[in-house]
Amino acid sequence: MPDAEHPYMQVAERIRRRILDGLLREGEKLPGQRDLAKAEGVSVATLGRALDQLQVEGYITTSRKGTFVANAPEVAPSSYDRITRVLRTGSVLAEGETLIVTKADLIKPPQYVAEIFDLEEGDQVVCRQWHTGKGQQRTGLFVTWYPAHFAAAVPELLSTSRTSSPGLLLKIQQTTGRRVQAGRDDLHGRDADAREAGFLGLRVGSPILAGAHRLWDDQGVIEYGEWCLPYRLAIGYEYTFEAVPEAS
């Protein structure tokens, strides 16, 4: 596994982040290696290793004409990527990505969602369904849930407006004073049902990558989300290890 602290991996992460955020667009040509190495403050050799890593991951392509952002990226932002993006930039979306909200209601949740939020019988939650796209490509289908009382502080939670939706988590934090302290993602592969296939432009039964995430602070869960991606996309994570005692 590559060392995430190595300079070339740090350079790769900075370029990867610009691609995921849409600051480097699909098909865009990157500067020459000497110019890019100078801009990143590293040697040409270190820059070359960073580009090799990004090519293996499917973010870029190279040819005699230069290095380009992949036209049809095989990667998609993880839940962590989207969450940190909205807190960093004010929008859950990458540059050029669109969002359509198809549902925003106060509802009585399924039992498992009620348990996640530690609700009493009859309590409600905010439920939002939305999907993202880029060009002609659907990039994800999402359902997110929030405590019902958040809707009083952030009325946009019950709106299907495209303009306010991308920055809701940031607004929740600013308005309620709650701050995400930790999160968890769970992922699995399965077949798309009719609803998912319709939104993602797939055949019913096509393979998809599905997942769920939850974000919380010391007062409880702030956001719970379920999502799925088309089979042509994959997500990746980087992580480091703290000091872990070895088994004796």
C-alpha cells in the first residue's frame, strides 16, 4: 500500500481533489511536468510518481500529446469526499455536476431509521431524495434523513430548490450549532431495483454499488444517508493508521 505521507502521494491527493471538485475538468490538459512540478513545489521525479498513481486510479490519461483528465472517469467521490467538500466549499457538488431533488418531506420513518435517530413511536424525520449527474451521465441516487426539528432552523430541508440544496449540511451546522464529529460508511454490491434503475438510467437488476453513511456528534446522529452508484463508477478511500497495539 502506498505511504499516504510520501510527497508524491500528497501531490496526487491535491490533484485528485481538484479533479473530484471539478476544478480540473474532464478532458482538460494538465500543464507540462516541469511546470506542474514547479507549481506543486516538488521535483519532476516526485511529480511523475504522483501522475503514475493517478493514472493507475483512472483519474488521468497520458499520450504523446500530454496528460489529460480522463474523459469518462471510473471514479466517484465517496461520502467522505462529498461531506468534506460541502464543509470546505459550501456545496456538495463538484464543478459541472448537477442536482435534482425529487422529495423533501416530514415523514414517519421506517423502524430502522427511527432506531438510528433514537426516536419515540410516532416521531417524524426529514427525508430528502435527490440524484446527481454530470453531462448525460447519472452519477448517484441519494436519500438523506435528518432530525425533524432541524426543519424549523433550516426550512430549506423541506424545499426541492436546486439552489439551496447543495449546501444544507453546512447550513445545519451554522444554524443549529451542531458539528459533525465522526462518521461511518457501509458499502455493498447488489442489483438495482426498479426505482434505482429508473433514476440511474440502468436496466432493472443491473449491478450497483450501494452504501449508507451516518454523521454524528455527542448529541446524536445529524445525518443518515443511503445512496447508490452506477456499476461503471467506483469509489476509493485513503487512510492512515494510528498507533495500534500489536497482538501478543
